[in-house]
Amino acid sequence: MLLSNALIGLREGLEAVLVVSILVAFLVRTERRRALPLVWIGVAVAVVLSVGLGAVLTYTAASLSFEAQEAFGGIASIIAVVFVTGMIFWMRRAGRTLAAQLRDRLDDALQLGPGAVIAVAFLAVAREGMETAVFFFSSVQSAGGGTVLPLVGFVIGIALSVLLGFLLYAGAVRIDLSKFFTATGVLLVFVAAGVLAYGLHDLQEAGLLPGLDTLAFDASAYVPPTSWYGALLKGIFNFSPQTTVLEAIAWLGYALVVLPLFLRPHRRAVRPAPISSEVTE
């Protein structure tokens, strides 16, 4: 649970940090530093909204009956999978032109006024923030709510993303983010497959889907949930030693469809520029 949440925090956090870095660098380079406070206002509002969404989801789930909690958690897990899947494909598609798009939007917003600048910064960050909030809630639900590991993982990942983003902005490091996002994207496909399977299990627990007692396999004797490797598999991939047929089909179906689509070659062989140059140039 710690590692998978750290990965989500790092990936989502780095996307948000890079977006903010691009906006800040554009204003600094074009001698329009007076608009920097507006960007930070938009970022702050997006962060507050994301934290608020996480709090609302957690409070809502806590006030429900067991069956309703399972149904709520299952639906939230499926939504989290949709968000994560969209995230990895969006970055794969838009990563090469993201900096130019953000600069154009901010340049247009500066002509319209302060509200437009705040809106550009807010929208650029809010997407990652709300995705993180939903995925965080899903992780807390799958962890059983009695551990702080999901929160610790997210905090570690986000802290690393802020540090890495600062180093990129300062020019202290240069990273091929195309390869970085590809590698993390592959890992997230397997994480999302596990979250999807767990979400469907929650819906089975709630009685909304059949097959709760129909197991595809029972590996409890070989992978005890209390063992360190059982906990590791559970924490990273949401692996359950007792997996229902529906969970197994969902896991395999998602991984076998999404992973080849994600790894398929781009139609045009365009060499992406290092993100550090996109931020600082």
C-alpha cells in the first residue's frame, strides 16, 4: 500500500509541479512577474478543493452502513481506475505539446484579466488533485481504514515530486520524462488492475454483483496475507490470495487490453524535448 500510493503521489504530484513550473517560467521569462500571485491563488484553490473532495468522500463513507460502504468504496475504486487510466493515456498523448499549450492558454488569459489567469492555473492543477483525492480514498478503503500507510505513501510521493520538480526547474537535473512516464505508466496499469478487481470485490460484498463465493483460486496457503510478501503484493497490486472469478477476469481483462494500448508505438516518430528545457526556456 505504501509503495503504490507513493507511486501515485509521485506521478500525480510531478505532473502538477511541472505544470506550475511551466506557468511560472513563462511569466518570469516574459517579464510578467506581477501575475505570479494569481497563478499561486489558482494553485491554492485547486489544492483546497482536492483536499476537500477527499474529506467529503471519507466522511460520507464513514456515515454509511456496511453494505453501503462497500458499494460506495467499489464505485469510488472504479472511478479511480477511470481517472488513472485517463491520466496515463493523456500524458502519453499530450506530454510532447503540454508546455506550448499551457503557455498559449496563459498568454491568452493575461489579455483577459486576473480571473482568467487564476482559472488557467486552477484548471491545470485541479485535474491531478481531484484524481489523487479519489485514488487516495480508494486506497484507504482497500487498506481497511485502520492504517496510515496510504497517507504516508502519498506524502512521500508528493514530497519527492516537489523536490524533483524544483531540481528540474533549477536545471540541476535533466530527466527524459518520456521514459519516466512510460515506466510509471506500466506500473500504474498493474496498480489500476488491482484497484479495479478490489472495487468489484467491494460490489460483490455489497450484494450488487454475484459470485462472491465463486473463487478462481485460493493461494492463502502459499501467499499468507500476514506474510511480508503477501502484504507487499496487497500493498502494490491489491492482490488477494482468495480471488473470485469476477476479480480475476477483471484484472486480466484490464491488463491485457490497456497495457498493449499504452505501449503501442506513436504514429509519428517525434523526439520529445527534455522537460527541463521546456520549463526553463
